[in-house]
Amino acid sequence: MVDFRYHLVSLVSVFMALAIGIILGAGPLQNSIGNTLNSQVETLRDSRDSLRDELDSTQAELDDSNAAIVAAGEQLLPGTLTGREIAIVRLPGADDDAVTAIQDQLGSAGATISANVTLTNNFAVSDQSTYRGALASQLSDYIDGVPEGASDDQIVAAGLDYVLRNDPNDANVKIVLGSLTASDSQLIEVSGDITAAADAIVFVAPDTYVVDTTDASADASAPSEAEISAQTQLYAQAFATSAGRGAAVAVGRALDDGDVLIGMRSTETGSTVDSVGTPTSAINTAFAVASEISGDHVVLGSQQGADQVLGTRVDASAQGEPSAEDSETNNG
């Protein structure tokens, strides 16, 4: 048994230490500690104000740059797509504002939106692959230009392309469209009517499909990283299939390896535009569409894999043969 005096000595030592700390803190060390803390607070405050000023300055420069690009687009785009019909295909998660901005710039170039289609999750999720396989065996009888040995998903993508590039009143087109929009396992949703055969198709991807697998609180029902990778490959394959059948442009983000646009660019088909959602991206989309219709593939933007920051004016109107005006408008 420990002697009571031992406990008493321990308690006295603790109280003495506390008393010494209080005396020093209230006396000789008070000013030193206070001055140090005040100095650190002032330094942090100055740093915060400096960063805020830098942010404001950077934002002002960005706003000026965007305004200059928009002004350039207003001068360079009009008339380049006059008489052209463009179909829009949204991937799941594509931003509505980004799509609207793209449509506005296509309209400024003189184009008409012939179709506005959204891919449903069924278009690429793994648990619908059996259904897509059964559908592909039926669609192949109605779609022309399907290469021998095409996969089920390539046939489905060719079906989408077939619907958008041909006369919407054609009997086969109606059959294929009905199959893709069947309510039991709908693969695409069509907003409004498909009004004409498209001269080019624009695929709009979301910012990213990358999943943070380190977040333990993430929704257990969210798709795995492997599933998202598989879907990304199918979307890239769908774009490549469409680009192999006619003019096609993909718009998205190209920063991370998991971004859909990175996969689309890796197919080296069609034209691509990064920085989706920015004024530059919307204007570049119209440039890219005109280039595609004229027979040239371009890779525009400022992110991974891009060749030019800003596209070149190309006259791809339906009123005459496309011709590039390189001398005064190449801003890449």
C-alpha cells in the first residue's frame, strides 16, 4: 500500500507547478506571449488581405479575357454554319448551362439544332449490357454502315448516330428511335422533336466521372471506380463510332485521366474541345463543328492533349464549299 504522504507530496508538487505557471503567465511572460500572438495574427491578416487582392485581380483579368474571347467569337463565327443542322447529345451529368452556351454559339454561327438527346444511365451501365446485346441484334437489320465484327455497344452507338444523321420521317429511323427510347429500358431521352438529318453531332460530357474512393461516408450505392472506368470507355467508344460515320465533336473536361474527354481524345477520331462550361469552350465548339464539316479534325482548348487554345474560322455553311480563312483568324 502506498503511503498517504506520497500522495500528499504529489498533490503539493502539482499545485506548486500550477501556481508558478500562473505567476509567470501573469507576470514576466505575459507581454512576450501576447506580443508573439498579436504579431502572428497580424501576419495572417496581411497574408489574407494580399491573397484576396490577388484573387480579385486574377478574376478581373479572367473576366477581361473571357469578354475578349466572346467579342472575337461575335466577329468570327457568324455565317460559318449557316444552313447546317447540328444534333446535341448530352452524356449523363452534363451541365445544362454549358449545353445552353454551346447551342447559343452554334446559333450565332448560323446553325440550327436538329435534335437534343440525353443518354440515360442504361446506355453504359454494366447491368444493362445483356439488354443492349439483345437490342443490338435487332438494330443491326435496320442500320447501314455497321462494320463487320462490331460489338453490341458499337451497334447501339451506331443506332443513335443513324437516328440523328438521317431523315426523321424514314421508316427505319422511326423503328430504331422507338427501340432506343423504349420505356422498359430506355437508352436515350429526346427533348422535343428530331427535326432534320444532322450535318454534325456534338457530344457534351460532364466535368468528371472520377469517384473519390477514399471517402468512407460516400453513398454505398454510388458506382465503383471500376464501373465508372468501364462506362467512360463505352462513352468514348460511342463517340468514336459516331465520328467514324460523320462529323462529330466532343466537349468536356481534360484534366484527370478519368475524365471522359481524355478517353474520347485517345480514340484519335473526330474533334474535341476541353474546358466545358467556359465561354472559350462554347466558342471553340462552333469552330470545331465547322472544321469537322469541312473535313479537318481539331483538338481545341488549354487542357491535356489540346493543340490550339482557340480555333480557326472555317466557312462550313451549306451555301458553298467549306474554305479556311487562315490568314487572319488563326488564334491557336
